Amino acid sequence: MDSEKILTVIITGAAGQIGYSLIPLVASGQTFGKDVKLHLRLLDIESQVEKLKGVVMETQDCAFPLVLSIEYGYDPEVIFKDADVGIFVGGFPRLKGMERKDLIDKNVKIFKEQGKALNEVASPNCKVLVVANPANTNCLILSKNCPNIPKENFTAMTRLDHDRALNQIALRTESRLEDVKNVIVWGNHSSTQYPDARFATIKGESLDYKGDEDYYKGDFISTVQKRGAAIIEARGFSSSMSAANAASNHLRDWYHGSEDMLSMSILSDGTHYDIDDNLCFSFPVKCTGDFKHEVIDGLDIDDFSREKMNITQKELTDERDLGEEQ
Ligand SMILES: NC(=O)c1ccc[n+]([C@@H]2O[C@H](COP(=O)([O-])OP(=O)(O)OC[C@H]3O[C@@H](n4cnc5c(N)ncnc54)[C@H](O)[C@@H]3O)[C@@H](O)[C@H]2O)c1
Ligand SMILES: O=C(O)C[C@H](O)C(=O)O
């Protein structure tokens, strides 16, 4: 008989909006499967522990059969113990009037401290997904402070942008979402990202990119780039249901593997698409199962795309340099 599969999964920022949508996806088995039992470890800051307690009570009341135990608290060295998977949702939010630099300053401190705790107490095979913004730079900082865990175990979330791009193409071409494949989001999870529809397919046939080039080089890109801001404008809060869904999709496909071309932000090593090393950059990837992924190399990069990739690379380089000043 196979031994029971058990994962210890930590979620930071668990008292927040995304946490509230993400916990049921993970705990119900939608993320890792119905045959994987879970120890849930939930972290938030000290002032939010009472709220987190309420979230824990609700999670208990869902009576999820897969959940073996739940622990919660505000000390990363306690909560990160033996973690197999870390989902980093908690961070300092951008407040009115804050510059990007202020946001990076605040989050560098958090991700340095959490990286050190992860390094000390998590499983050395721990797999990481960073959601909290600035997600790519937070992920880079986390990994730099966590030398015991291999670099390929660190990812940041551009899956929401990827899923947004799929949806825009389905709407534009009046296709079913399940028929649209092979979009790519390059670069940063920010308004400089480059959503690239050149290789997209519908029911296995190439998208008519050339026939609608003005749209795919124009409104398509800006709609996906600005979708997060449009949701904040409409809802008064940043995306949380769709962000939690994307986090779950990212982890599901990373764990189980997928036939699809997906977008994941990973730590660059300088060998893919002339992107510098030492950045957390979103690439087209193939997930091969058991938390393994490979960059899909060899796609043609035309002048238009290179220009877009350079813009987002420059932003990531600037963010990294700002972070390193701390
Ligand atoms: N990558 C993406 O696609 C994507 C999409 C949507 C939102 N986001 C980002 O995800 C993050 C969370 O969004 P939300 O809507 O859940 O925000 P939220 O403000 O509702 O929740 C964030 C939670 O994090 C907690 N927190 C703050 N500092 C912490 C720390 N040091 N340790 C642990 N917890 C801490 C807060 O107390 C709060 O409970 C934000 O940074 C947001 O910008 C990313
Ligand atoms: O929180 C934000 O700034 C937006 C969020 O990252 C999103 O893409 O919805």
C-alpha cells in the first residue's frame, strides 16, 4: 500500500482577503488533490492574531477531511517549522502617497526576516510561491536570505496575469476559455509586464495574431497590464478571489504537472532569452510534476517583444537594486 501523502503548508497574511479565499481551496483538496493530507500553518502579524483566530475557527468548522492539524500565530520561526510548501501572501500594502521605494523598503524587511526563518526551520525541500507585492522582488529577497533551499524552489505569481490574458483572448475571439492555450506573461507582476499572444492557439490552431495585430500589440497588452488597477478602482480592494484561484492553479500545476504552457516567475540564471541572472522574471514554463518546471526555450523574440521585455527587465533590475540598498 502507498504511504499516505502529507504536506505541511504555510500561508502568510492568512487573516487577509486573499487568505480568506485561498484557505478553502487548499484545505478542500482543490490545490494538491484529494489524496494529500495537510497540516495548515497560518501566519499573520501580532495585531491580526484575533482575526486570524476567527479564520481558524471557520476553517475548523468547514470540517475539511484532509486537514490533520491547524496552527496559527505571528512568529515565523514557529509557524514555518518543517514547511513543505510556503505561500507568501502577507506583506506591507501600498498606502496612499507611498512611493514604490517606500513599498520596497517595508517589504524588504519582512522578506529578509521571513527568509531567515524559512532557512532555519522549514524543510530544505520547501517549495515557495510569493503572492505579496512587489511579488517578484519579494521572492528574490526571500531566496537570498534562504540559502538552504535551492533557487529553483522559489516562484512568484504571474499566473493571475496569465489567466487574465487567456480570458481576454477568449472574449476577443468568442472562444471557450478551455480552448485557448499558450499565452505568455514575461517579466514583472506589474504594469510593465509583457503579455504575449503571438504563440496563442485556439483549439490547437494558431491564433490569427497578424490579422488582429493592432489589438494584440495594443489594447490586449494594456488591458492585462492594468487589470489589477481596474479591479481596485471598481471594487475598492485589490483582487482576492481571482488571486487566490491563480495561486491555487499555480501550485496545482506545479505539483501535478500540466500539458499547458504556463507563466511562472522564477529566479533567472542568465541562460534564458538573454534575461540577466539574479532577477525573478516571468517566463513560459512547462510544469512536469512533483514541483518541477522547465523554461520553454527557443521561442522567437521579435524586436517588438524584445523592447517590451527590456522595459520590464529594467524595472525588475531597479527594484532589486533598491532592495539591495537595505
Ligand atoms: N501576485 C499577484 O498576482 C497578486 C494579486 C493580488 C494581490 N496581490 C498582493 O497580495 C497581497 C495580499 O493581498 P490581500 O488582498 O490579501 O491583502 P490584505 O491586506 O487583505 O491582507 C494581507 C495580510 O497580510 C498581513 N501581513 C502584513 N505583514 C505581514 C507579515 N510581516 N507577516 C505576515 N502577514 C503579514 C496583514 O496583516 C493582512 O492580514 C498584497 O501584497 C497584494 O498586493 C498579488
Ligand atoms: O494589489 C495590487 O496592486 C494589484 C494586484 O497585484 C493584481 O494584479 O490584482
